[in-house]
Amino acid sequence: MTPNDLDDALDAMQLAAAGNPDLMPGLITVESNHWIHVLGAIGATCARLDDGLRHRDVQVHVGAAQETKVLTRTEAGDRGAPYRKLAPRDQK
């Protein structure tokens, strides 16, 4: 998954959710080697420690046991909280 693929997946999930908050993007999980070699370029930020690492206001979890994918809020459960509105691509 490239940074553009990730943004496309976030946008597609947001559109498919049709306003249902449970189906909106809730968490981005990334396998650690994929983060280092590819997705680290997304420019994720961490404004506060309790906020976690975020891309377009969706929390990002990076780890060796993670699979690189985007989860809905329902799939993510509490792991992606606090949830926010998906930020536009140009406001990463």
C-alpha cells in the first residue's frame, strides 16, 4: 500500500459509510517494516500523547504483528478512539 493507496482507501471508506459513524475510518494499522520503507512518508503527526499518531485525523498503530490496512470504527473498537472527522487530503 502506497501513501496514495492509503488516502484512496480512507476516502472510499468514508464515502461508503454514507454518514454512518460506525462504518467510517477508525484505525490505520501498519506492519512496522512497511512503515519504515513506504508509509512513513505520509507525515503522520502526534499533537498530544493521549491522541496518538494520526494521519488525516485517523489514529495509526504501527507494529510487527500488525497487518497494513484501514479498519472501520466498529472493527477498531476503542483502539482508534477518540474518533474525529476525516481530514481532507490537503490538511494532513
